Amino acid sequence: MSSINNNAWLVVFNFYEKITPAYNYPSFLAGWRQLGKFVDTLDHYVGTQLQKNTNPNERFPYVNFAIFQGSDHKVMDDFINPGPELMAALIDAHGPPGHQVNFPGGYKEVATFDGLPIAPDLPPKLKSYFLMACFRPTDDGTADIESFEHTWQDSTGAAFLKKNNTPDLHVGNIGLYRLFTPPGPPYMSFPYVIRCELNASQEGEMYAANQLLEQFKQVPVPHGFHRENAAIYRIDPDNVLMSPINHWD
């Protein structure tokens, strides 16, 4: 499985599907930045990178990749028992429930393809692309979780990505992230996410990456699972927020 012991860092992925601006803000990004000011005050927060989908027609136009430190109970509390200040900040930035649609979750980096930790993945890699895919067990109860994790390089398609390393497109390390916060309502988080770094040459920049993505989407998923999202993202340099209190280095 190429398991790793990367317990020092916790990852929060938040996949944004509907980005209607909150009532007090002219745009989704304006509300997101305002929420970032509140998150700055959390003592376990390290930094966040908002990543934009390279294809505006895909399901999730943005995904947030945030890093926290310490034990997972603080992030768990943020999801299960958010305090009144956090709730007010969320409603202010995102609007009331249903105004925006997003899929947040707290994750642990449980394996990487190269056996080397990725999180916190700082400083931000502004020249890289990131192929992300989400996986969820089907509702029929046939998913073999243990086998999925043990063979994750094949079951998620990570091995396929690695085999398609080319001069035009370097396939970097790939991480497997397992959800540890509640999977059910109201969050509906994805139980597993993979994140693969891609470095493209100038000549073959998006053509090679998009070709790989379309081929990846055809890779079979194990019985009992389905892939809900596969897309390529790039960090928005104007929307990288780092904690003024905690440091990653």
C-alpha cells in the first residue's frame, strides 16, 4: 500500500459545486477570502490553497486544499460541533444552507505512490497541475474497503497515471487521502480522494494533461465503488492564504 505515517498534518478538501455568491459579497471568491480571515484565527490552521478547475464545464469549479496541524479532534469538532463564531462566518461567506453546494471533509494522508509524504505540500507549487479524483462506495454494501486501500495504486488508477509519464507531462507523487470526519449529512464528503501532481512542458502543456485525464476516466473502478469526480486543477496564486500564527517550515 506504500503506507506512510504522516500524522503531523491534516488535510481538509472542500469541493465546490455551486458557487452562487453569498448575499453580502459580489463574488464567490470575495466571500471565500472573508472566510479565510476567520480561519486565520484558528490555532490549528496552517494554510490553504484554492485550486481552480482547468475545465469550467466540470462538476466542481473549485476545490480548497487546506492544511491543519495537531490532533484530529480539533478538525472533528469544527465539523461536528462548530462554535457560534464559526457558524456565523460560514453563513456570512457561503450563505444559508443550500445557497452554495460544497463537499467538505477532513482527511488523513494514508499512503503515497513514492512512499514519501506530500502534506503539507508547501510552499504552494504554482506551476504544477493537480489531477484529483474522488471515490465513494456504492449503496449496495458490496464495497471491500480493505482491498480498496491495500491495492489503492491499482484500484484508484494511480498506477495508470504513473505509467503514463512522458516528456511532455511528468507525473509526480500521488497521495491517497482517507476521510476521518463524518461522511453523511449535511456534508456528504467523499470517503477517498487521490491527488496527483502533474508538471507539463510549455509545448504540450494542457493537451497532454487533458489527454491523460480522459484516459484516466476510462480506467475501471473496483466493484462496489464509483468515481464521482476526476478533474485537473491549478492553484490560484491570488487565493493562497497562510496563517500569520502557525508555520509549516
